[in-house]
Amino acid sequence: MISGEIMELEPVTQMILIIALAVLGIAVIYLLLCWTLIWKSTCPPTRIGEIGWKRVDYIWIIIGSLALLIHFLQVGANIKIAERNMEEAFGRGAIQTLNIAATSLSDSKICLPSTASARKDLAADYVAELDAACERFTKIRPHSRAGTQPDVKVIIYLAQNTTAAKYSNPILSERVKILYRSWDNYLQQLDSINEARGKVSTYEEVIGTSEYFASFLLAFAIALRLAKVTGEIRLKTHSIESSKKTSIASRDGDSHELNYSARQLSLSAQELRLSASNLSNAAGQLKNSSKLEELHNRLANIEKILPYAYWVLAGSVCISVAVALLLQRILAEI
């Protein structure tokens, strides 16, 4: 109904209306795709990343190519339909010529009135031949001389009388030949029409639905392409959220690692103190001077090493903190 009303409009108005409908359809599909894939929607399980938007190119290219292929097939079908319509127009012209030829066989030059002066100028056998032809061809006279519909009486007569009758009157003989030539031309044109209709019948069954389907696919491909560009721009402009989440996660991991290292250092220091106290207790309990002296020497050596151990532990803690801060800054810049 809508397409029929559009076809009745002027060409410029029709073109403007079609363009407006196409733009409106693309805009609606674009908004639906943006709402589904980009904006605040619960439809997609995760946010589409850069690789995902690259893969969208495959989808819209395939859909657009399919739509263009269907449109190319429709162009071929429209060409065949135009050829059929042209053959049907030629067929209507052939029928009109046939009706004119059949009507001319019963006009005033063949059916001479009884009071016509031409009867006196012709021989008796000519007049008798014209009267018989007039009576014969008046029965098959078409209802409309220039009609484009075949007359049943003419078709039946020519189908029963496949060869032209011979007449001695030159005017009558020429007009009969014209009638049969028009009949042969009509039969040839009828074969051409049937052949053209046979080629178009398959296309006409699917061209009505495929036209709207191809238009929808093409609009969907264009809208998907626009949504893809919008998604990539949004991915670039809203990448700070993901980097913040990454930096916070890395910061939590680094702080956990620092706490673990500090805990290990405190445990090592406690073990060293425990070892020193054990050695002092053992030295107090020993009565042997040599052993006591040896223990004192070991204790002195441990006391000398203990500050260096503290410095090593403190240095490792500082290095761990510096590495963690450096990683945090690198992740924040990324």
C-alpha cells in the first residue's frame, strides 16, 4: 500500500520521500545498535574491546555485500520484466494491426452498396466475388477497429482457415494477404511474449519480498558501520576507567607483596635475636674457659655481622618499595 502511494507521487517528491525513509531507517537501527552494544545496556555480557570492534568489520561487510548482491539480481529481474512489458506492448500493437486488417475486409470498398456507381463499372463476376467476401468477412468483423484485445471471431476464423483464399479482385486479394501477414506477425509476437513471461515468472515470485529484505540489510550494514566507529571512539575516550581499575589492582598487589616482604624481614630479625640470646645463655652455662672464650668469639662475630644484616634487610625493603612505585607509575601512564 505504501509503495503504491509512493509510485503515484511526482518523481522529485518520490525521490525525496525515499531518501527520507532510508535516512530514518538507518538512524533508528543505529540508535538500537548503540543502545545494545555501546551504551548502558545489560544485553552484552562484557564491553566490546578493540579486537571485538575489528571483528565487526567482517559482519557489516558481509551483510552489505549480500544486500548489494540481492539488488544486482533485482536489477537483472527488472530488466527482464521491462523486456516482457515491451514484448506485450508489441503484442498489443500486433493485435491492433490484426483488427484493422480484419475490419478493412468489410468496409465500403468491399461491401458495395446496391446503389453504388462502382457496381456498374465492375464485371459481374467481380461484383459477385465482392458480395460473397463481404458476407463472409462481415461475420468476423471486430467490435473495435483499433482495439488492443484479440477478437474471438477473428482468431477462430484464422485458426480454421490457415491459408489465404485466392481472389481475382486485386483490392480484396491484397487485403486478405495483409490479414494473414498480420496473423503471422501476431503469432510470432505471441511466442516472444510467452518466452519473456517464462523468464520473468521465477523472478516475480521473489522480487517483491527480496526488495524490502535487501533494503533492510543495506540499512543495517550502514548503521552497524556507524555504530562500530562510535564504539571505537568511545573505547578511546573512556579507556581511563579500565586503566584506573588496572592501576588500583596493581597497587593492591604491590602493597600486598610489600607487606609480605616486611613480614619476612621481621621474622628473620626475630630469628637472629633468638639465636644471639641462645648463644648468650649457652655461654653463661658453660664453665670451660676455652669453650667460653670460643663462644664469646662467635658471639662477637655475630654481633659484628648483625648490623650488616639489618642494613641488607633495610636495603632490600627500599629496593622493593622503589620497584613497586616504578611499576605503579608505568601502569598509571599506560
